[in-house]
Amino acid sequence: MEQLIQELKEHLIEELNLEEITPEEIDAEAPLFGDGLGLDSIDALEIILILEKYYGVKLANSAEAKPVFYSVKSLAEYIEKNRK
């Protein structure tokens, strides 16, 4: 799980162009949107692409996205449960 969280942080930095942040600076349990990393709806679409591209995971419906997209840790847990 730790390796997956580290990998996710690296993908987020690379795909969302967060060059000013290092993986170590991202708290795995901090919110991705709002007060945490401050991501927006465009970033959410990029995260969906990251899940599909690197992990082969698709969100079944948008209603489940909010709890899944809460933090890096919640993303990692979702990937663990749904990875093929």
C-alpha cells in the first residue's frame, strides 16, 4: 500500500503539473480538493485518466467519486479493491 501511495503521488505531480510539490510534501490523508492540494474539477478528470491509464480502474459511477477522490490514501484503497 505504501508503494502504491508513493506511486500515486508521483503520477499526480507529473500528470497535474504540480512541479512545485514533492511527493514527500503530499500528506496521503489530506484532502485533494479545497484546503488540501487545492485541486479542481479539471484535475478530477485528470485523476480519472490516471486511474484508467496506470491501474486499469474505472469509476462505476460519478456518485462514488467523492469519497474515492477525498485523498491519496482513499484513491490507493479504491485501486487496491478494484485493480484487475
